[in-house]
Amino acid sequence: MKKKIAILTILICLSLSAFAPVLVHAQITIKLQSSSVQADFPSKLTFNLSAKDDVNLTDIRLRYTINRESFAQAFSEAYVAFTPAATVSVNWVLNMQKIGGLPPGATVKYWWVIKDAAGNRLETAPQQIDFNDSRHLWRNVSKGTLTLYWYQGDDAFVNQLMTAAQQGLASLEKNTGAQLVRPVRIYIYASARDLQGSMVFPAEWTGGVSFTEYGIIAIGIAPSNLDWGLRAITHELTHLVIHQMTFNPYNGLPTWLDEGLAVYNEGPPDPTFTALLNQAIADNQLTSVRSLSSPFSAYGDEATLSYAESYSVVNYLITTYGQPKMLELLNTFQQGSTYDGAFQEVYGFNMDGLYTLWKQQVIPKRASRLEPVTPSFPVRFGLALQGLMPLWGVS
């Protein structure tokens, strides 16, 4: 009986095997001949590919990512138009005007996905390119997590800038508790014109830009304009540190806090700021803290007053409540808190309450020494625009 069962089992297995699919390992015949990229800073990146196959290649796509601070792992994909053939050479251009441009030194990683008429698919190994501004012969100096690149001026020039940057970092940590989280690169252009030539959409007043998501600053500082540059580099570096400390997918900082911290960290306020604030108090023309949370005016005198008020409010918070509270505020914003929610949690009042307390503190001290002022321009200040911090007022 057992013998019959064994024979029956064998017969059943043989019968089933007749209907089983035959596994054939298909050989991918797509061959990558070359892959390269050409940089034309700041205008474009041209990606080149050559490939061949035993059958027609029918679909080629370029995938790329740009190395920057992000909460989502994502890539962009570009379809490459071509006529199907067994051997192809194609290119695809990343036009910087379509994406708003990239800062010098930005890293782009890319790879290709190729398909043929037989259904085969080849995904190439990732490659990367640093989008450098090769129009200048850059030198560099590093200290800790900070690297400065420059091409005009001697070692003494860049050493003074490095010293100012390091002192700015130390001052910011002392007064707010904020510290660099990731390395920062600063590109020192020899003039505002040179800097603007590195951008695809420059404004005529742009003197510096902080690309906060990339950890990169580009700024125009001539050796003859070093005094301005020492403050400006501290200002822009402060923006980067604060951005790193508070980066989250939900909410940013109110503009007055971001800019106020940057101006505060420069050191004593510009006399123009102080005079304009005094005049605004005399004329009863102060802007509410809530209104200062929005982007500042593009008009010079109005914008400068916004910076002056922002500095004064930040000075009030740090002087009155100390560094631990400011650090707690930044950490609360890092959790994605709303503006009012963060201040209520840390200080016990919202932004309207802050405005009231600040006015009570600042008006009596300044009302007795107000003098009319005619603003002297250009002065320095920046606007926060989607991760970019342009710096105004470079002569």
C-alpha cells in the first residue's frame, strides 16, 4: 500500500511539473558607454549620455537630487526626448532660471534610467557634481566647521573676516544659546557686481545672500570695504545658525525675530537705526510686533525702521529674560510651534503682549532724547525670501 502511495505521489509531481513555468534569466543587453555633466555657472548644467543595445532603446530619463536640508527624500525626473535606436547619444539641460538658481558649491547627484524595446531596464550608479563658480581662482581657509573662500585680498583680509565670523558665533551662543549644527561655507566675492554675476535673478541692491538650506553664504566684500564686511558676515552667519537651530517642516520664525537676532549679533546698533527708532516714537509711528512678523517693506526708510524695531525688541527679550529663555524659544520654534504659541509657552505672553511690554520699556527711555533724523543710505539689511537672505546696502 505504501509503495502504491509513493508511486502515485511521484506521478502527481511529474504531472504538475509539466505545467510549471520555465525560469529564464534574461540578460540585460543595455550598455552604458559614457555619462558626464558640464557646468556653466551660474546658468546651467548639461547632462550627457551615450548608450547602446541589441534592440532599440525606447525610454531615457535623468533623475537628480540637490543636496540641501530637507525632511523628504525625493528626486526630480526629466524625460529625455530622442528617436528610438540601438545606439543613442542624448543630453538634457538643467536651466537654472527654471529652478531659481543654485549657490556656488551646491552638490547635484544624478543617475540615468534606460529602457529598451524588449522590456529591459538599466539604472546607472549615482554620480555627483559640485556646481562651482570656476570663473574665479578661489582660495580657502577653514576653522572648525566654517570655511571661507575668496579670490581677492591678502591673508590678512580673510583672517579678519574669519575672526569676525568666529566671534559672531561665540557671541550668538553666549546671548541665545544657538550653535552651528552643520558646516557652513562662505564665498567672498570681490564686489557686489561680482556677486550679482553669480546669480540668475539678482537685484541691483543685493550685496549678500544666505542660502540657508544649503549651508552656504555668498557675499560681496571688497578689501576696501572691510568694515562693512565684518558686520555683514556676522549678520548673514547668524541667519544660517538660527535657521539650522529652528528648521522644521511646519513653521518658520517671525521676520522681526530672525532679522532682530541678526542685527543684535552684529554688535552696537547702527546710529541710523537708533535715530529712526527715536523719530518713530516721537511721531507715534511704531509698527506692532505682529505686523513685523511679515516680510518687511521694500522701501528703504520703512524697511530700516523695521530692522531698528526688530533689534530693539530682541534686545528687550535678551536683556530682560536672559539667554536661557531665548534658547527655549528657539527650541520651541524648532518643534513647529505657532508664533503666539511659542511666546505664550516660553514667556507667558503672546506677540501683542510683547508689543505692550516692549513699548512700556522703550518709550520712557527714549522720549526725552528724541532728535529728527534724515536717513543716510545705503544701510545694510536683508529680507527673508524662501530660504534666501539677501543683504541690502552694499556700495
